[in-house]
Amino acid sequence: MEDIKKQLLKKEEYLSKYACRSSDSIRLIEEESDIRPSFFRDIDRIIYSLSYTRYIDKTQVFSNSDNDHISKRITHVQMVSKIARTIGRCLSLNEDLIEAIALGHDIGHVPFGHVGESILNEISINAGEGYFNHNVQSVRNLMNVENYGKGMNLSLQVLDGILCHNGEFLSGEYRPINKTKESFLKEYNSCYHNLETLKHLHPMTLEGCVVRISDIVGYIGRDLEDAMRLGVLKKEDLPEEIVEVIGSRNKDIINNIVLDIIENSYGKDYICLSDKMYDILLKMKKFNYTYIYDKATSLKQRDEYKEMFNFLFINLLKQIEEKCENEKIFTVFLNYKSDDYNKNTTGARKVIDYIAGMTDDYFVMEYNRLKKEA
């Protein structure tokens, strides 16, 4: 077996001096290794998790579409993984670490995408549980909710990459910063109460930086194509200055941005874009927000979702407080959690964990069921 372990690690001999190696892996709880390299093992834990399974019915941008070609959260996650691994391979970085971060980065996303996230954030603040953000919830899910509430004991580098992945914050350069267990946990806990912490997260590895920029690359062109498929906008609506640099098809947009990242990051200890590409990405991101994201959900739909989220939160919390043990929050969620989770987690946080983990269809089904019984 030792020979097999050495063989699996042999490719790391050819990694860049800036890459994170398996021997650098840090776990919050020490454990015995098996034949798999540390980050390779993390990939397995993520894809076998229940949270990963639920990606398949979570909104990317457009909800309630009967078009089977419109992206779900799983589509985005797989695209980010492939894009990031392509960049990582060209820069001789650790692809196992990249894949683990990429596959786990959106596990904390809630029903109905960013609209649902903003509503659950309001609920969380009002309940005294601090800010709710999907990147923080992704870490919480993998660290405290999965595996019967005991967590999956993923490596610090993977958890950190997931925490710091947020593609909404575009930068021209992504530089990793060193962290310890203590500094990571301090940063993670600060995210619940300090918006400045959330705005200034930086990954501890170059691989984490690659996933962060790949998150943007993974959604910006595909969301555009989805909008065109649904008739939200036309190809001709995209500004010519953007089309001239990166094209109008997702395949061309990805290819042009990825090549720019590789060319400008090769041999460096940070990830960067050319000034021209950075400027174009800023303009395209602004275009997408104006013509896609701000229109993807109508004001009527937002109000409906807000009523649904608040109704579920109030009624599920009531069920916990009144110990309604025949209700689903017990039979499918809390009864499968460890004593430690159930004893040391507030009722409000349990409900937030439960709702955040729901798929779109399950969320609607539970709302309709409880509304009918009310």
C-alpha cells in the first residue's frame, strides 16, 4: 500500500513551487490517512455528501423554468470545477485541491439562488443569528451540519477556499495569504457579524485564488446564454466593445478569459487578469446585473418568495419550540443529527440550516403542505 500511496503522490513532484501539496494539508481534527492524497479524499467526501446531491434541484439564476437546458446549480459547479482545473493544470497547481474547493463552493446556496439568499439573510439578522451568506453556509454545512451534524473534517485549505470563493467580488489580482487554524476560524466566525470581513476575504492558497476567479468565468457567459434561451435579451443587446474582446458565446467567453488568466499568471505567485480583460469583465458583470439578474425575478415573485421563506421560518421554529416530533423538521433532519448538534445549536439556527439545505421543489412542497394545514 505504501507504494500505491507514493504513486498517487508522484504527480506532485512536477507541481509549481507556488502550489499547495498534500503534505501541506491541515485538518481541524487530526486523523489517519489512507491511500488517497488528502485533497483527493476531500473530493470524495464532498461528492458523496447529501448536500452535493441536492445541487441538482437548486436555482442558478432562473427559477421555475420548464426549459431543460437552463442551468441549475449543479451545472455551474461542474463548469467552475472544469475551468479551474484547466487553469490549474496550465499553472502546475494542485488539481485535487482545486476540484475539492470548486465542487463544494456552492453547497450552502439556498432555494431560489441569490434572491432566496437575500431573504434568508434578513431572517437570520432579525433572529439574532447574524448575516447569512452562501459561502459561509457552505463552510458551516461541511464543518457542522453534514455527517449527522458532526461535519466532514475537510482540510483547512478546502474550507478556506470555499469560504473565500465569492465571485461577486471581482479583482484584477488574487493573492493568497497565510493562515492558521486559529486565524481561519476567527475569520469564519467574524463573517456572521462583520460585513467588512465578508468583503475582504482572501484565500490561503493559489488554488483557492484560481477557484475564486473561475467562479466568475463559470457564470458570466452561461447566465448570458440562459437569458437568451429564455428570451430575456438578444445577442444584439450585448455591447460591441464586450463582444470584440471576449465574444458572445459562452464557449468563446470562457476560452478568452481563461487564456488571459493563464498568460498573465504563469510563473507568478498570484493570479491576475490583464487590465483590458479586467475592464471588460467589470463591464460585462454590470451588464449582466442590469439586464439579467435584476430582471430574472419579478417584484411579484420576490414578494411571494419572501412570504414563503418567512412563513416557513416562523412555523418550523414553532414546531421545534413545541417539540412537534412528528413534523418533518424532526423526522428528516433533526432526528439524524448528533446530540452535540441538537444541544448546542439554537432553534433559529436549526431552521436556517434546514431551509438553506432545501431544494427548490422541496421548499415549495413544504410551504404548500404547512400552508394548507395552517
